Amino acid sequence: MAVSRWNTDITHSLQDACKETLIKAGIKAENIYMVEVPGTFEIPAACKILLQTYGLDAVIGIGCVIKGETSHNEYINHAVATGLTQLSIISGKPCIFGVLTPNDMDQAKDRAGGKYGNKGVEAANAALEMIALKDQIKDPKSTIGFN
């Protein structure tokens, strides 16, 4: 898990919920690797380093980019989404986009444990589901299509 230090009140809430969800699902705490990065833009590079270093089944990028007075947020969000998508395709490992893209801090809080739940839980569940999918395809119970 690569976690942005920018907007730490939000990202640490997402991180904690993500980690708790993974542990509840049976992932051992010692098998969850977390690194902090300066900002959300650095998440794809950190995820690549984690995959290369530890041979993980999946990585999750956690960040929060709040819209400001300029379109800076759009460039960051697009770059991170594209970077994680490309890394996922190239590595063959799920790279989960756990980045909030709210218009303001209130919206961020609503999605980091507030009225809309915690998106860190959703990121963890997405990673778990993708790992299960890969395992299912490795050992199919039935075949569909052509052999």
C-alpha cells in the first residue's frame, strides 16, 4: 500500500480502514507492506517499487486530491489513474486506485469514514476480489470457451 502524506487526516483514515479490512479478510499484518509518499502523484512509482521488491499479489494506492482554484487536481488524478492502470496491465497484478477526488474537504471527510463510509474499505475489497479472481482463473472449476 502506497499512501500519500498530502491530506494525512484523510489518507491515514483510508489507510487504517484498508488495513483493517485486509486483516479481517485473513491477510496477516506482517504481509501488508505500507510506504508513505510525498503526494498522490508519487503513488504509481511507489506501487511499482513495492511490486518489484516484495512480489505482492496486489497493491493499493491511497491518496486524496482536493479540487482547488486551478485544474491541477485533474492532471494529478488522471496521471495516477493512468499510471496504476498501466502498472496493473504490465505487471499482471491488481493495482487499486484508492484515491479520493473530492471538490472540498467536507466531501473528503464524508468518504473517509463519514456519511458515505470509508473508501479505504472499498479499495481493500477490490484488491481481495481481484486476487481471488486471479486464483480462480489459475484453478478453474469449470471451463468456458475453447480449449
